[in-house]
Amino acid sequence: MIAIVLAGALAGTGLLLLVLAFARPAMRGSGAPGTLAALDAERLKAVGVAQTRTTTNSGSRLTSSVGRQIRRQLELSGVRLPAGLRADLSLIDRPIETHLAYSLLGAAVGAAVPFVLGSLVVGLLGGLPVTTPVFLGLSGLVIGTFLPTLQAGQRAAIRRRDFRHVVGSFLDLVALNLSGGRGVPEALNSASSVSDGWAMVRLRDTLAIARLQGVTPWSALSRLGEETAVAELSDLGAALELVADDGAKVRESLAARAASMRRREMADAEGRAQARSQSMLIAQLLLAVGFLIFLIYPAIVRVLSGT
């Protein structure tokens, strides 16, 4: 009975918190941080409508609505997501609203499932502390809340490495187009149209949006580098801004950067290969130690038993 009462109390508290979070009227005048955050959110929404990328797996309308409510409450409270998380979400094409909804769903499932299972175990076996289900529920709540963020970070790390590889090829293509007598904007557009990979499509869309908004291509590339935390794009935009009027310097700078990126990629690949070799060596050593223990175990048992 105690476990059932605690389960009902926890469920009722969760429902009450959800009702208070979503049914509470927006207090735009509650303070300067909330007002500034709301104004900044509206400005970003108005400016970045063309840059919002929706994918087929962005979630249902209910998921987007719930995530939008959570984001509005966070912005009114002056809370902003970390820049690293926003860069990861931008790189994997996941809207912030969808990620917040996933986090809420993970928290609910992570808290409910361990709590129910723990309550059943306590009720059937007995002898365990009554607070065990609560502890399991709180642990699952924390894990479920941060699990979507961890998954997003892992996916973003893989995509960021692929993006860097594509940027190196993109630099080579831009240098070739400049050697053919094209200007910097034409060379950038031509180089971005040679592939339909997701990274090249992202570059092509960024350049197209910059052309429609009247922004220079190098400024758009720098902004994309800041949004996705790809430092090579930010450096590329800064370099193009400095030498945009001199074709020879642009070609030399891009060729040097492409060569530097290739050397860095080779060094990273060699480092990963060495790390995997070390892990394989450790696994082989563990297997050898286990085999030796298996061989000498009978002799050790006989010596210790005195037979």
C-alpha cells in the first residue's frame, strides 16, 4: 500500500507541474531578462524563417507544440540552451522544439518505468526499502532527460567530422574554379553544386539564402560555421573577406587551407587507427592472460588443496 500511495503521489505531482508549466499565462513584463529573451526570440524567428530546416523525422504536430511551449517558458525565464547543444542540433537538422519534447518524453518514460518496476519488486519480494522505487525513478528521470542530448552530441560529432572533410574538398573545387577565371561568388556557387550530399547541400543552401538576403557569401559561411561549431568554415569566411578582391591571393589561401585540412585529417585518421590498434592489443593481452589462468588453474587448486 505504501508503494501504491507513493506512486500515486508522484504521478499527481508530475501532472500538477505540467499543468502549471503550460497553463500559466505568459508574464512578459515579469522582468528584464524574460522580456529581452522574448524579443530576441521573436527577432530570430523573423530573420531565420528561411533558414529553418524541417526534416521528415522532426516529430508530430503534438511533439512540436509541446516543445514550443517548453521553449517559450524557458525563454520567458531567461534560460537559453548552451551554444554547443544549439550547434549540435543545427548540424543534425533537429529543431530545438523537437529536442525539448524528446527530453520531456525521455524524462517521463525514464521516471515512470523504473518506478513502476521498482514498486512491483518491492511489493513482491519485500525486505527492500520503501524509498527504492523513488530512487530508481529519480535516477531514470535524470538519465532520460539527458539521453537525447547525449545522442545528439554523438551524431553531431560524426557529422562534424564529415563536414570538415567536405569543406576541404569544397576549398579545392573553389580554387579550381578561380583558376578558370571565375569570381569568388561564382566559384563558390559552382563548387557547391557538384554534389548532392547533405554537407554540400547545406553549403549550397547557405549561399543561396545569402544571395537572396543580399549578404556576402563569406559572411554567410562564417555564420554557418558559428551555427554548426565548424571552425574551418568560420576561418574560411574570414579569409575570403580579407582577400576577396585579389584572385591570386584567394587561390593561394584556399589551396594552403585545403592542404592544411588534409594534413589534419590524415593526422586524425592516424590517431584513430593507433587508438584502435592499442585497444586491440589490450584485448589480445586480456585473452592471453585469461588463457594462462585457464591453464594454471588446476595446478594452483592442487597446490592449495595439498593433494
